[in-house]
Amino acid sequence: MDSIKELLERGVDEVIDRRNLETKLNGKKKLRVKLGIDPTSPNIHIGRAVLLWKLRAFQELGHQVVFIVGDFTGLIGDTSDKDSERPMLTEAEVRKNLKTYFTQAFKILDKSKTETYYNSKWLKKLGFMEITQMADLFGLHEFSARELIKKRMDAGKRVSLREIMYPLMQGYDSVAVKADVELGGTDQRFNLLAGRTIQPMYIQVPQDILITRLLEGTDGRKMSSSWGNVINITDEANDMFGKVMSINDNLIVKYFDLATNVPKQEVIEVEKALKSGQNPRDLKIRLGKAIVTLYHGAKEAESAAKEFAKVFTNKEKPTDILEVKVKSSSIVDLLVETKLAESKSEAKRLVEQGGVKLNDKVIGDWKSNVSFESGQVLQAGKRKFVKLKK
């Protein structure tokens, strides 16, 4: 069955146990397929959406999908993909971040066919006896052998006991929802396997695992909210399209494969076109339209492509520029106040890089106080504009 083959292969790095899972998918049993996401930032980006689209594919095959927002694990913090210890978030930060997670997920998943949970429902109730019994299933050497953990330990960096506990919690999530399958990225491999190890302790059959490749962000590094290199599924159409146009040329094929639902044959054709010397910019326009269409529809995608051409090809100002009433005169404060920068440090960096203009005049000193008239345009980078109003 082609849909099963695509589910198990497109964008997939590894399936554990492939033969077992394929047999089940070709059978009649309705599988319980789990995905958990920690609310470490307020938005879900298209890198995380790769897994949500996989979850949707299971859903379309008639299986029961289970989407977990890790309000408890989000407090603890997973450092699987980090080269330093992740600070614990506060409950207030987690509550703020998760406000719209289910709403965002339902841009992809069928809400009426999705089970949803916060994992604090069961993790808060665990006692020390149960935790130590689970912990006994793992050796410290297994945890310390993980690539980034080993690198930190070899460098003499701190690895907290809290970090060692995280895989137990993610594994117990699988027990709590009786998962038959769990989805995750390559950075989650150890945590995903933890579920397989813990489930037999609770007289459950070990889950199968589908591991997807990771998607790089706009700067070529792994897409991560903490690095700001993300394309969020909630980004408005013009911004989403512009971000896609900024990715490295060598990521075009990977983005088509992981971040769109275009047929696999079209992905192959794109790869051939690149190798034959077709202008990458033309292929990015196709890519941008495909991604924007997923989250905003075809009409918005066409409009975003035209707006991009107007601003970046014809060097014109955007059609609709938001007018913002401001009080500040410091350029750093202005950038934050108008939300052209998320923080003062980002604002300083934008100025230092020569990316800030007031009425087309570059502002070169982040210590500057600026005088302006209502209606003048403040620009940050290539895509962000606001009209200032006193």
C-alpha cells in the first residue's frame, strides 16, 4: 500500500521495529499513536510540524492518535539536543507557552479524532518507589553514552540528575496512554527507546518507534526557537513566505520532502532541476507557495509570492504596513516596542549588522536616539516594516 510505504519512508530516519509496525499497519488493529511536545516556546514551528503531519497520516489510515502537551516535562527540560544544561522553566512560563498549543496542532490534526492530554495529569502523581523501579531498568553508562551528554562530560561540564530523569518521564507517558507507536525526531532516540524499556514493567507490549529527520532552520542550524531560526506555523503568510525564501539553497529538497505534502515524484523532479542548474530562487518560490498553502491556503500563497516580488525584486515598500503608536526615541527601545525585535539584545544585533533603517536611512549606532515624524517607516532586516505614529 503506497500510503503506508510513504508514511514509513518519507522524511524518516529509522523505524523500530519496521517489520512489526508494517505488519500491524497492514492488519486490522487500530493502533494508538503518540506524539508529545514540550511547550518550551509559545509557537509550534514547521520542524515540529513534520511529526504532526506524520501523526495526521496515521490518523488518515484510521488509527487513534494521541497528542500530549508536556506541561510537566516542559518544566523539567529535555537536553537531548543541547550542548549545555537547559534551565528549568517556571510553571508560569510553561502555562504562557502552552496557551494555544492544541489550537496550533489542530491546524494539522483532525480535532474530532484526536485524544489530547497534559502529562502533568499522571507525572505529578508518581511516587519515589515507582520512579526508582523505572530507573532500575537503565544504567548510567547508557545515558552518559549519548553523544551530546558524553561531549559535555568529557569537557567537564555539569550534567544534572534532573536530566537523567527526563527519559523516564517521557517513557512513562507511553505507559499512561498505552501507546503502540511513538513518533519523534532523531534527537529523541534515547527517550523514545525509554518507552519501549518501561512498558513491559507495566505488562504492556513495547511500542514501535518512527523517527524522522530533523529540519534545519533559516540559518542552516537545527530549527530551534531558542536560536530564532524558525518558521512558525502561526506566522502570517508574507512572513512565512519570506522566511522560506531565505533558507540555504542546499535545503530546498529537504524542505520539499519534510515540510510540504507535494507528491514524492515532484520532490524528485525538484532535485533533478537543481542538479541540472535551474535557478534555486525559482524553486524556492514553488517551495514557499507549497508551505504557505498548507497553513493559509492557495490564495494567500499567491498573494505572498506577489508581495515578495514587489518588496525584494522591485525594491518597493510592502502594500500594507502596520502603523504603530510609539513613545520611545531610543532605537533599541523602538525596535522592541514595535515588535520588530523580540529583545533588546536582538535589537542591538540588528543595528550592528546594518539591518535597521528609518525612511531608508541606515541607523548605525544602537545607542542612537532618533527623531521621527508620524508616517515614517522603520525597517528591521529585509522583511519587517512598521509605520511610526507619535
